[in-house]
Amino acid sequence: MSKLTHIDETGRARMVDVSDKAVTTREAVAEGFVRMTPETLALALSGEGRKGDVRAVAEIAGVMAAKKTSDLIPMCHPLAISKVEVRVEPAEGGLSVSARVKTTGQTGVEMEALTAASVACLTLYDMLKAAEKGMVIEAVRLVSKTGGKSGDWTAS
């Protein structure tokens, strides 16, 4: 019926059976961006916000989110993640977020990287919303993935 792996032949949602897949090293990188005014960006970089170091809190939130991905995404497998690295860096017009997740297993970590980047962006919004409610979270996307049957992939 469908080429979607989470849909069975009758159209019902299902968790994919990965038991016959090879165990390989898998890594995924995702990114996101929080657009804000120069004043809010300066506040975020100063470390003097009322809620503390917003970048550090967002990075920790991203790591925690990656570890909870299967609790949030219904058909996502719980994984033994071996590495999560989340970075929040200043960029023109706001803060750039990158998340790198690694495991050795039978399924990839794309969802974990995307969840880490998304939650880090949401945390930045939460930490800075008192200064600016009009911030925009944008460009959350998978940048690359390696390993597994489908091989390596990089966004263009």
C-alpha cells in the first residue's frame, strides 16, 4: 500500500521491526535557528538574564530531550545513545542550534537529533520570552545522517 515504513499493508500505523537489521554505528546532525532582535541576542549572550545562562540551559535541555525521544514520538524506538552534543552559537539575526547524536544499533538517530535541536530552540524561546515574545523558531532540519542500510545522507 505504501512505501512508508511506519504504515503496514492495511494502512495502520506500526513500529518498524528492526530485529533483522545489522548493528552499525549511526550518527545524525540536526539544526535549528531562533531569530530575535539584536537586543535580545545581546541579553542571551551576556549571561545576565534573570533565568541564568540561556545557552547552557538550552544545550542541556537538548541533551535531555534526545534521551527522551521515544517517549515523545510514538513509533520511535528507545535507543542506547552513546553521544549527544548540542551547541548554541550566536549567528546573524539570532542563535543557531546544532545537535549531533550517535549510537551503535539497528536503527538511526535522526529523530533524536531533530528532537534535541527542537527542544533546545524551544528552551531558548522559554528563557528569553520575557524580553521578546516575537522570536521565531525556524529552519529545524536534518543536516546529515550516517550508517545503516540506507547509507549516508547530507542535506543540500
